[in-house]
Amino acid sequence: MLASIDNGCMLAISCPFIVIYLLQPVVSEKETEDGLRSVTFDRTPIMSTYLLAFIVGEYDYAEGRDSDGVLIRVYTPVGKNEQGNFALEVRYFTIDAVSAAYTHVLGVVFS
């Protein structure tokens, strides 16, 4: 019943220029009078609101590509990039194993 009343929404945040924001595709970005960055994001898909999160802060990231060439980025606290590299290594094993299992057992291509 709750899913029938959930709706997409437009979101906007203001944050310092030094931070990274992770969310929907950006529609617009501009500097405000008080020196912050105002970011407006594209409309979210229709989904339950508990699936929405704002992640704003100072982050590093590690990145790599999977066997299909898809870019994968793992964000980490500043100075913890090695943990991101470990997460990427684990990702290659787990996603490839799950993908192979789904394809073999269910005939579903996991991508």
C-alpha cells in the first residue's frame, strides 16, 4: 500500500565547494551569495523514501573497471584509499561469482 503513494521528487542541497556530493544526475549547479554551491538534482525515480540518502563530505575514491568495461568507483574517507582498493578487489570476486551463478542457475544475465 505504501508503494502506491510513494512519488519521485526534485532535490536540492547547498554545500561548500570542497565537498563531494553523490546523488542523482545534476540538473544545475551554481554559486550562492554566501559562497556555497547550490546543486539541484534530477527527479528521483518513483521509490520508497527510505531508499534516499544524501552523502556530502570530503572523500577520496578508488576506481576500476569490471570485465564489461563498466566504471566502478568506491568512495572512502580522505586518507583511506587503500580500503577502497580492497573493496574493489572484493567486488571483482563477488559480483563475478554472483553473475556466473545467476546466469548458470537461472539463465539471467546479471549486469
